[in-house]
Amino acid sequence: MIKLDELRKKSQAELLQTLEDLSKERFSLRIKRGSGLNPKPNLFRENKITIARVKTILSEMKNGK
């Protein structure tokens, strides 16, 4: 899980790239679960929380905070 301080240090372009990577990882986790492999359930939660953190920081940047 990426820490909040690390995310705040990144630029907007880096955050967008991180968001894209996390979305691809989330998709691959869903595919693995659907194909019968059972990835660790906590990975789904960690991925979802990290995506929310990135989106929150992007929103703060957009609103000028």
C-alpha cells in the first residue's frame, strides 16, 4: 500500500500514471478471481483504498488545496 505522504510528493502526471497502474492491477485481480485462482482477499481492499487516496489527492490538487 502506498503511503499518503509518498502520494502527496508526486506530480499530477505521476499520480495519473499511478492511478492507471492501480486500475490495471485491480482488473487483473478480478480476472484471477474469476478464473478460479484465489488471490489474497486483502489485496482487493488495499487496491481500492489506494485508488481512493490517489483520486482524493488529484481532487485536492484540482481544487487548489
